[in-house]
Amino acid sequence: MATEAFQTWHASEPYINLHCLLGEGPFYEKGTRSLRFVDIRKKQIHSFSLDAGPSSLKTVQLDVPVTVTADVEGSDPAEHILVGLKYGIALLDRKTETYEYLARFVEGRGDERIRSNDGAADPHGRFWLGTMTDFGQGDFQPEGKWLGVRGRVPCATCPESF
């Protein structure tokens, strides 16, 4: 590829300076022209309009780590999104800032050692999510898994790879 095909920007300061402890998972919401991302350690989801800029920043504070977000087909992302949380996959109501688990890694509260990590939706509408040893739970161990979810039912478990 020719370098002329790429634009180059220089940033002398952060566009939004949130001092994230572990900021990850940027996701572009085409329908709202917004960007959202998570701070896993602070248990937050941040979003802002690309048209309005930093002044439109909204933060949702949760009670458990949030690691990844995805749009839900047929749902307005300004109202509901899918989120990977400490104990499983949930549907987040963005207006009330409440969530309901759709699938848990373990029944009940869950295994404190494990949390969700990175994930994404594939072109077929399946949501893939990895798990890993959580912070503060001792040495990191090779205990993570890749999980595939279609709708409300887990459809695959593939240890350590996809």
C-alpha cells in the first residue's frame, strides 16, 4: 500500500482526558455517530458524540467490571447494548443504567477468580467473549476461555483459542 492512502494526525494532548485505569474496547456507533469505550478497572462505560465532541461525554458507572460492548441487532444503541461483565454477558439499558444478565459463566454470583475480557460480534451476529484471571485474584493462570453466544444461549466453548 502506498503511504498516501493514509492520513496522519498529531495530537499534543488527549482529546478526552479521563485518566482511565484500563481503557479498552473502542466501538463506533454508526447510528448515533458516537464512540464508546470501557474502563475495566473503574467499572465504567464512556461515550461521546463525534459531532458534539468532548462536551457530550457520558459515563455509566457499574458495580462490576465491564470489558466490552456490542450493538444488539434491531435495538437502538442509545437505548440498549450488549456488555461483557465480570460474571457473564448482559443487556445494558443505557437510559436507566441497569443491566440484566443474559448468560453467566457460572450459575449464581460466579467464580471470583474469573472475569470477562475482550470480545466482539462477528458478521453472523454471534458474540464472542474471552475470560481470564481477574486482577487481585492471585497469579494469572491459563484458565481463560473463548465463549460464543447466539441470542441467549451459549453455543461454543473453546479453551484459549478461537
